[in-house]
Amino acid sequence: MSKLFLFPTVLEHKIIEKNTDQLKNNTIFVPSRDRGENIKRDYNSLNRFPRVKNIILEEFKNFAESIGYGRDFKISSSWFTSTQPGDDGTLHNHQNSFYSAIYYYDEYDENSGNILFENPCLRNLSLFVVPNKFDATNSHSWHFTPEKRLIIFFPSHLFHKIETNKSDKTRYSLAVNFIPSKGFGMHDSHINLN
């Protein structure tokens, strides 16, 4: 008898080796907590950093190819977030995209505010049995601690949030969405993006 992990949620987390310090020059941020302020927002932020945009896109194409989706993808949107000390983010997912990424390009400590991913299976369970030992297959949630040049690729439907920034400095990150570059769907439901 063998175990089969059916319909897994595939994430990748890795350190990008190339220098992306130019992102520290960014000055346009979407705050993690919207307080109704009239702020300039840029949801195509990586267009201002084309070298880094190409680095991140290439990393995603390598990941997508490794899980069987090929390399025909493009970045549909990107924006910088800022989380002030004491703030956190709301639980959300990213609509109208296939995969998403969070990239940490700044300096962080263990109190900067982890990113938490919610187990999507819990939304469909009427009974949850507490396991003897939590792991990636049975946990309610999973979190990652920000570290410089860490990128996390995850399916866009996955709900996630920034946990409370308990450090004394603002936490910065970059969010990115990816879609197929040529089209998606199949047969009578195919959409050609060319």
C-alpha cells in the first residue's frame, strides 16, 4: 500500500541569488492596512525595475516548468507593500491570476511579521481532527519568516495574510501576479491572449 497526496498545493520558496537591491529605491507603497488615505498606488511597479522584473519572471518560469506548466507566463501586476510596526494584513487571495509571489528585498528580523498561508481544505471541512503532529499536509496554516531575497511562489487562490509586524521598523515586500502569456482554458472555453 502506498500513500497518494492527491491535489497538493504546490509552493516554492527560495533565495534569489542575484542582486535586487535597486528595489530599495522604490517610494510608492500600498499599505497593508487601508485607512482610506489618498495614496498614490502603482500596480505595475516592476515596470520601473525591468532588470529585476526579468529576474523574477525567469525564476517563476523555471518553477512553473518544474511542476508541468511550461514557461509561457507573464507578470500581470506587481506592487510594493509596507507594514508599519504594530500593523498586520487582512486574509485575502489574488483574483484573476494563476500564481502569485511575495518577494522580500529588504532587511528583516524574526519580529518583522511572518506571512501566513491558510489551508484551503479547511474551507470545505465540516469536521477537523487535530493530528498528533502538525506538518505541511495537515496544518491549519503555514507561515514563513521574511528574509532578504526570499521569494515564495504560491497558487493565487491560496488565502494568506501578513502577521503583526512586532519589530520597530517598517516591513517592505513586493507582491507579484502571473498569468499565462498566450492564453488559458481548453476547447470551447479557451481564451487566446494574442
